[in-house]
Amino acid sequence: MRQPAPGRKRKEALVKFTHVPGRNAKHRVTLYALSTCGWCRKTKELLDSNQIRYEYIDVDQCQGEERTEASGKVRELNPRGSFPTIRIDGEVVTGFDEDRIRKLLEL
């Protein structure tokens, strides 16, 4: 992790993820979603049905600086800013690409 420049404090992350427990914790999975997005719901259902441990945030439910930070992270991972945006062990999947998600999760 990068250290802040001397005399500067490291900014605390404002984004608060919801952690979903699961028996399958082989992979680090982070989901950026919208609460109103059907494809985001399908992604959560896929993860849940396969008992994947993951964390997610519904960006549209965030406010203020948290929303700014979460939206910025989505654009950093996915310049189009589309949803869902999923990071699995450093690999980014945009949209509900079930085959790619299954492959990365070794399902």
C-alpha cells in the first residue's frame, strides 16, 4: 500500500461495503451495483446461489462523499461506468457476463 507523503494523513475510505458471508471464500469478490438494476440482482443471485463470499455496494444508495468515491472507483475499474462492475481477484467484469464470472470463480 502506498504511504502518504510526509506531513500528509492518509484519507480514510468513505465507501462502506456490505459483506455477504459464504462458504466459498477462495476468491476476493467486490461488486459495485445499483439497487434498481436487474443485472446487478442477477449477479448477486449467482454469487449467493454458489455460496460465494463477497462484498458489495449499491452506489445509488450512497450520498455525498461516499457516492463520489464509489462512483470514482467504478470509473477507475470500468471507464464506461456501467453496472454491475465486478472485481474478482483483480480481474474486472462489466455487466452480467455469467460465463466469465463462473470461469473466474472456478464454478
